[in-house]
Amino acid sequence: MALTGAEADGADAMAVEELSGGEIVVQALLDEGVELVFGYPGGSVLHIYDALFKRGSVRHILVRHEQAAAHAADGYARATGKCGVCLVTSGPGATNAVTGIATAYMDSIPMVVLTGQVPTPVIGSDAFQEVDTVGITRPCVKHNFLVKDVRDLALTIRKAFYIATTGRPGPVVVDIPKDVTDPNVRVPYHYPREIRMRSYNPVEKGHPGQIRKAVDLLLQAKRPVFYTGGGVVLGEGSTQLTELVRATGFPITSTLMGLGAFPTTDGQFIGMLGMHGTYEANMAMHETDVLIAIGARFDDRVTGKIEHFCPHAKVIHIDVDPSSISKNVRVDVPIVGQVASVLTDLLRLYRERQPQPDAQPVADWWAKINEWRRLDCLRYDRASAAIKPQFAIETLHKVTSGELYVTSDVGQHQMFVAQFHPFDKPRRWINSGGLGTMGFGLPAAMGVQLAHPEAQVACVSGDASILMCIQELATCQQYSLPIKVILLNNGYMGMVRQWQELFYESRYSHSYVDALPDFVKLAESFGHVGMRVERPADLEGAMRDAFAMKDRFVFLDVVVDPTENVYPMIVAGKGHHEMQLSPSLTERELS
């Protein structure tokens, strides 16, 4: 097959050998440097699985549900910065993966999803296990392909990896009919080393004029705030961000997805912002005069009511995705480009500009922020006879010295980790932010553990979330994954219960779980270690015992106070300055 046109410039002109479609898939994965494929076999992908078996060069991880395959590939990608890969069959295999695909799409995670499809002659005939995978996934992928000719397969896979990993990352689906992988049909194999696409040219460098405007605003700022998101982590911009923040001396806050891009134990970090952000971060956002947004998308959980968002601020927005700029909030200085590149140029120009501005206004700004800090908005009852979930998270950090990867599901436990577990490095905090997917934590931890076999990996979950993908305990046993599950067991769908308490007059409609399993016995039935803790005095010892078992999966069932709520909280329709704070704070403290 001769490759022609701009999209195939730089292709290797020499045919390696003639391969079948199934063999092309495997060889393309090898040429992309893929280390792991998470998947589940089925009729439409059997030719690919046979090629995997014969070749034996790509490690395949057999999950127990296709949703877990997508989440595990996602977790692998978040922890490494590489592209995750999963392989599922047609029909229910593809639809089961959709939740994981949508999760990756909302958080801009690079992932290639290979889906089987019924043979091309019967597409559209309601064949056994046929669904319109391209149509179903179109709203929740960066791009997708249906390959109808084996001669297009290698180039299409190359395009899929290129699209998934460049610009704003995201999942790409390649739908492959079974006849395209027929072992009896062989074609010359060419895999492009370079690729260019006329309709897809992501911007790398920021515009110099816009960067100069941004520096002008930074030098004029009296109440500046850096607001950073997951794009800093995905764009490998943490080093440049840290240098810039320290050079300016400005305060910095972060979204849930951006935690770890700047060390959260650093004095310049004023906490996470948004719905469950700190008092000082949200108040600083409300009163800032110059907001420097980097790799963030101004989502509703951050902004609160748009009309109240940063009412006094000039806004600088740095993002690789031009469609994100001025999408939700009007921006004064837009800069489109890769975060690391833009921050490098911004820092250089900032240091070159002389004279430097008067430092007194920023010092006065810090004095105000430190006044807000003294409120201690994350205070909780440390003398409680019940285990407080905040205490459990603090104990986890203490026992591990913070040297671990943490995945979570969604809800109160997720927010408690974000509030009470410091992250000083990027790619250590793995959670579903945009879609808010229950069931994400355990399979994501599998991807992280397989990516970093020697690292400590903890999955913090809730009793409702963990049951969503509990079958993956079998996968963890098969591959000897020494993950530690820290289950904050309150017998409720915690965040649902909190909202019902606050806004539905404590009508707990179907948010209480009456039929929970014995998690210790459940873990043991899969061949793992199970432990249960009910008293605060026993928690640290149990966690130390769990993490001392370096080569065992340990399920730690921690019974926590079922009445505890996450504070601060910004109610829908309110601004950053209208937070609902913990009832434990006194009137004097709030005045």
C-alpha cells in the first residue's frame, strides 16, 4: 500500500512484511511503545486476541468488566502521561466502555479505545452484538473512526494516537469490523513515523504579544491570584508553574484536577477553590484584581454563579484548547498554547522586565489572605468517639508520609482527600473530576499500580462507590496487585445524604444502603486481606499493618461517622463570598 498526501508525509516507505488486520493492530501498538492493554475478549475481536496470543509482546490485562478496562487505561494514563489503551468487543463490550470513555473525555485524558464491530457486510442489519459505536461515542470522544478497509488500519491507528496525545488530550475510538482483521487477508504493513493532518493543527507556542500583555497585568496587579487546573498536570507544566509562582510571590489556588501541579504544602498555596474549596481561596478569588488562569476551564463547580465570579478581576487565560477560552467567563488576555511553553516564555519576560513593581500592595494582599486563613475553615471534631473521615485521610498521609498514589471514587470521600491529603507532586492524585464517576477508583488504581509496580497505591472509596466495580477484586488477585483500599464506610451515599439533609429537610430518599456486604469476608473470598476498624485509636496501627504488607492487596473497612458533612460548601446559585461554613465555627469567628 502506497501512502500519499500530506497526512502520510514521513511514512516509512519500506514494507516490513505482509500482515493480517489483527497482526497490524498488535504491531501498531508495539510501534507506539504501548506497554499495557486493558481488555475483555468477545466474538468481534477474536482475530485481534489471537494475534496478541501468537505475538506475546504486548501485555494484556484481563479485567472483569469493560468499564473497568477503560478506567484502568485512564488511571494508567493519568499516572504516567502516556496514552492508555483498552480493547473491547462489539455491542455490549463497546457500550460498557462508554462510561469510562466519557470519564476520560471530561478530564482530557489521552486514551485509544479499540472496539470490535460486526463484519462490514452486515453493518446496519441489526446483527448479533451490533451497535453504532461511532454514533454512540461521538459526543464523548475527541474523535472516532470506523475502519472499513484493512489497508487503512495502520494509518488510522497512528492518527488515533496522534490525536489522543496532542493538543488538548482525549479519548479516541477506533471501531474495527471483524472482517478487517481476517487472518486470511494480508497486506503490506507500513506505519507512519510522522503524521500531519490538514484539519488538525494544535497550537504549540503562545502569541508573544499576548504574553507581553499578560506580563503587563502581572506587574500592575495589587491583588493577584493564580488559578490552576488539570491542564498544568496534563501539559507537564508543573516545574514552570512552580518557578513562576515563586518568582512573583503571588498566592495560588487549584481546582480538584490541578492538585499537585504546585506543592500544596507550600506557603503560597491557599487551598483548593470552588464548591468545597477553602474560605481563603474562595474569598481571594472574589476579591482578586488580576486572575491568572492556567490549564483550567472555569467549570461550574469552580465558578459558582457566573454573575458573581471574580467581579473585580482582569482575567488572563492560558490554555491549549482555544474553544475553552471565553466559553464560560469572559477573558481579557487569551493565550493559546502548550502550558509548559507559554509559562516558560512568560517567566522569562517577567524576569526581564524592569523596574519591578512596588511590593507593598501584594504584601497587603497577603495580610488579608492570612486573616482569612485564621478562620480554620477545615476544622473538625478531633475528640469524637467515632472515626471522622477527615481523620482517616490525615492518618493515611501520616502513615505513608505522602509517598503514594491516591485514586478515589466520587462523593464526600473524594472531597475529604482533596481537602486533607497534601499533594506535592503532579500525577499522584487520580480521580474523576468532570464526569464524577462512581466505580472509577478501584480499576484506576489497577492502572496506576501496573504503571508503577513498586509504588504504594491507595484507593480511597465509599461503601456505595466501591460496589460499582467490585468485581475487579478478581483482576487484582490474578495480577497480584498490592493496592490498599481505604473504605470510608458511612452506610450512605454520602454526598447525596448531605444534600438531602441541607436542602430536602433530611428526607433521605434511597441514599441509605441497607444491605452492605461484610467487606472483610468479601475481600477474603477473592484471596485478599480484609481488615475492619471502628475506633479512632485503632486506625493508625491498622493502616501501618496494611501498608507493611507490601505484596498483598488489603481492603481496610473504616467505619466513619455517618453524619459528617463536607464544608465549606458553595450552594448552587451563590458566589465565592457566600460559602456555607461548618456549624462548628462560632459567631465570633465568622464575624
